[in-house]
Amino acid sequence: MIFSLVIFFLVSRLGRARDTRSDFYTADRTFTAPQNGAALFGTFMMMTSFLAAADEVARNGYDGVLVTAGLAVSWVAALLLAEPMRNTGRYTLGDTLSIRMRQRPVRLAAATVTLLVCCCTTTVQLVGAGRLLTQLLHLPGTAGEALVIATIGGLAAMTVYYGGMRGTTWTQIINAVLLFAAVLVLAGALLVRYRFDVSALLGDAATQAGPGDGDPLAPGAKFGAGTHRTQFVSELLTSVLGYAALPYLFIHHLTVPSAATARRSVAWAVWLITPFYLLVVVLGVGAAALGGVDPRQSAVPQLASRLGGFPLAAAVASVVFTTIIAVTAGLAISAAASFTRDGYATVVRRGPLDEAREITVARRAIVVLCVLQTLCAILLMHQDIGFLLSLDVTVVASTILPTLLLSWLWRGFNTAGALWSMYGGAAASLALLAVSPAVSGSPGSLLPGVDFAYFPWTSVGLVSIPLGFVFGYLGAGLSRERTETGYAVMEVRALTGAGAAEAVPAAATTERGSRFRRRRTAARGDGLRHHADGDGDGDTEQQPAGDVVRVVDAGEEPGGGDDERQDRRRPPVPRRQQQHRRGEGGGGGRVVARE
Amino acid sequence: MRTDADTTATLPHDPRAAYLAVQRGAAFTRLRSRSRRYVTAMTALVLGLFTGAVVVAGWFPGVLAARVAGNVTAGIVLAAGLIVLPAVTCAVHLRYAGRRLDPLVERIRDGLDGGRR
């Protein structure tokens, strides 16, 4: 509770979002690499990747360690995706894809996939958090659990509503620090107890596992015979490929001033994650060593109460609490951005919204989404819905990943291909999962009573990810649309960052910043309306041409208009400013402040 | 696309055409082949290592059950290696991108600006 009050104080000081798109969705792209790296780490360390990873190690021994390693290795994919993501991204997946594709259909598809993924994840997080905190704090049953869920949902909604991406990111940074400290303390206490003798620790874990369970220090627990083995391989590969493309992670590649900073911020996240995961493995082993784990509860809090009694467990509980708030906030903002820009603006309103209106809609969307998800979580809180987490990583790996890769790398890709790979990949993973043992036919499944499990594995990624690519290929082949120019724009932008959205200088709110912008516009003089990326299929032309100064003062215009402001940096700019731009590489906003 | 036609008609330098020109240029071709080669190699190496480790764990568990020192098994060492792998990859990536890719990117971006000036 105190933690969350501190967070709110800090968020209100550091992160009041202004009502511009750039600030609300991406904090004006002003975060530095270490800050953004910490935020990435804080976003990633949600239920699955922290608590569930430790549980896996505690319960499944060595095979759980492999799960943890899979999560760590997924950061290599994140590293490789970060730069093209930063270079071609604006606020949402739909923005990136509409550089090459027809806007409306791809935006709708992108919104569908993003919302599906974000809503599933949020609900599972909230349910898990409710259960965990109720146990830890000894709250009374159902009412207590519902209260915890509602509190988290409400706090996350408030963070995003007032703070936008800036507030969310700061919450995640604080969360990263707390989480790392908590793990450091726990692992430290554990290792001191064992006098840093890892071998003895492993030995205790091995003896605690009953006879007949096999050797927990060697593979075996999740690698059964036959299909079971392939199922585990599928699970691991899906997590390696899926986590990197999660929409609420890649929105963090957009909060930095340049691709080089995006690269370095992933590196920072990795510097944090490597020691963190080594410690998580130690914690998992430790939980097993100190008297086994109750399978109905999470391993880390049990370990905490064994090591330090109730105070330590309560401390861990509050860290978990802030973690869930930070992650839920991150999910809420990417869901809201996607809903507003890709869903509402293009589908319901059939045209871009003006900036103030868009932010209002986004804020309302956040409230509505958080309320809905809280209600969902309360309704589902006694169901075992853990499989939804593996579902959304699978969906991401078989929709967003193929679509992005193909649209960056393949000349022949087009709108139909993108639609096929997104809808097809999602349908394939959902359908396969529906007929898998995760849903029916085995004691651990969602509907244990019936059996329509025709697909042998609970993890379907090994089939659905290639299917996502195949659908993309087929769809593109069946449509005659060619996007050569769009491909050129996409490819050049992805690799060089030309025309990428720049950081908005910190001074932009002040008179000085806007004066600069106005001057820059005036310097162009010609009032021509450049339209460099294929983004707008005509949005730009809806605005009155020529009145550029007004446009700039009103901030970014919707849809295609966004690009306009950014393109103004590339096309004819007087040499004086050209020089400023040179030095801009990593430094971002300061350039303009000097001006 | 109506928009593009209109823009092209009024602009001396159509930005989209500029992108096409850059895409066909020698510097960009070099950047592309270099970056694709690098990304492919990196992906293949990391995924290969990971898949290899998983296959060994799944189909030859005996190898990984061997004790290396005390209760530390070969498998534990391997898994720790996998967890450290992204950090190594990052170090390599920062170095390669900084030295081999960024200079080319700079040159192309300067060219793109220069061409429009």
C-alpha cells in the first residue's frame, strides 16, 4: 500500500502526460537507454516471467530451468526487432503496417490482435495477482480477492489515465528497481544460509524431491515420452519467438529518441535480466530445497516466509502488487492506443480524429478497458485460466511476428498477405488450442469432463507459427496488389531510420519550443505538403492545404498528418538546421533546446 | 493511390521516389546485404544453440545428468550458459552495429537529406 502511494506521488511529479499524441503514447520519445531498459525489464517481469518461472524451477527442477532460459533467450529476438521497430513505428502496430499496406483493413486486423492479446494477458494477471495476494495477506476468501483485483485494476487505470506513457514508464522503472532489490535480498539470504555453497543447495533440492520423481537436476519432469517431448520443445520455442513481439513490450521501443537508443535500451534490459534470471533459478531451487513447495501456491512468497517470516513475505507481496500495477498499466496503454488509433478512428469514425479528441477517446478507452477486465477477472477468479497466457504468446508469435518480419523483409508482401497472416495465424492458434489437451480431455484442462482433444500438444506454437508465415505467403500470392514503393519506404526506413518519428524536445511545451517549430515551418516557406511514407491513403488531403503554421501549432494532425510533421525534418530544411540534425543521433531533444 | 499521384504532380522531389532511389543505391544495397547476413547468422546461431540444448535435454538426458562438480550437473552449467547467452549476444550486437552498420546508415541518411536540399 505504501509502495503504491509512493509510486503515485512520483508519477504525479514526474509523469503528468500532456494532451498530445506523442506525449501520451510514447512520452515524447525522450527516455534514455538505461531508463527505458529498466522499464522494459519492469514490463517483462510479469507473472509468467518472474513468479511462474520460479515456480517452474521449484516444481519441475531442471526442465523449469530450461523454461527460464527460454525466456532469457527471447531477448535476443527482442534485440534484433528493436531497431526496425523504432525506425518504422509510430504508436501502434497499425501505424507501422500502414506504411506499406492499405490502412483500414490492416489497422483493424492489428487492433483485433493487439486487443485480444492485451485483454487475455491482463485478465490472467489480475486473476493470478488476486489469488496470490489473498493468500499472502490472509484476506478473507472471495470478497478479499475481488477487492484486491478491483484495487489493482483501479490503480493501473489511474496511472495510465493521468500519466500516459510517461507515468506508466516511471511506474515500470520503479517496479524494476523494487523487483531487482527483492530478488537480490531473497537470493542473498538464501545463499548466506548455504554459505554460498551452490552444490549443497542443489543437493538439498534433490533430496527434497521424493523418490520416484526422478532426478530434479537432470531433464525429465516435462520431457515425458513420445509427443510430450515435442510439446515441451514447442512451448520453449514459442516463448523464445513470442515474447519479443508482445505489443506492450514493443511500445517501449518507441519511447526513445533513436534506433541506437532503442538498441542500447534493450541491452540495458538484458544486463538486468541476465543476473535476475540466474537469481530466479537460485530462488526456485531454494524453494524446493527448503522443504518443497505447495503446488497450489507460488514458490517465491513461500520461500520468503520461510526465510524471513511474515515481514519478508509481506514485502514480497507489496513488490508483487506494484509489479502487477505496472504491467497492467503497460498493457492498458498499448491496448488503448491500439483501440483508439487502429480500431475506433479507422473503423468506427472512418477517418482520423483530431488530437485532443483522440486523447480523450484513449483515456476513456483505458477506463472502460480496465473496468471490463477487472469484471472479467472477478468473474473468472476461480477458474484455472493459466493457459490463456501461453495462448497469447502463441498468438503473438503466429500473427504479429510473421506480419512484421514479412513486411520488413519481403518485397512481394501486401495487404492481403498481412491480413491472412494476422487473421489466419490467430485463427490457427485458437483453433489448435481449442482442440488441444489444454481445453479438454485431460484432468488438468479447462473442461476436464469432455474430450475433443484431437491435437496432441497443449502448446501449439510449433505448428501455428509456421502457419502464420505460410498464410502470409499464400495471402500475398493470391492478391495482385504490389507494394514496390511502399516496400522501398519500409525497407529504407527500417534499416536507416530515415523519416522515423523524432523525439519531441523537452522544451516543446514552452513557448520556446513552439516558436522553434513555427520558425522551422516558416523557413520551409513553400508550404508544400510532403507525404513521404505510404502511411496516409488520403488522410493528409483532408486537411486544408497550405495553412501549415496552423497545422503545426495544433500539434500533429491525425493519420497521415502525423507523418507530415515528421517528414518536415527530412525534406528541404535550411542548412543551418541540417547541421543541428547531424549531431542528433543519440542525443534527442537537446538539439532543439540549444536552438 | 490518388494521394501519391497528386503529390508527385506538385513536388519537384517526390519523397517516395527518393526512397526508391535510395533503395537502389549502392550504399543501401551494401547495408542491406550486410545487415541481413548478420541478422540471419545471429538468429541461426542463437536459435540453433537453444534448440540444440533443448534437443539434448529431451532426447539425451543422460548427458546432462552427469555431475560436473559436487551436485552441479552438466545440464545446470548448460542452462546457466543459455541464460548468459543474450548478454553475450548484446555485447556482440552493440559492437557490430556500432562499427559496421551505423557508419553506412549515417552516410545513407546524409545522402537522403542532401539529395533533397
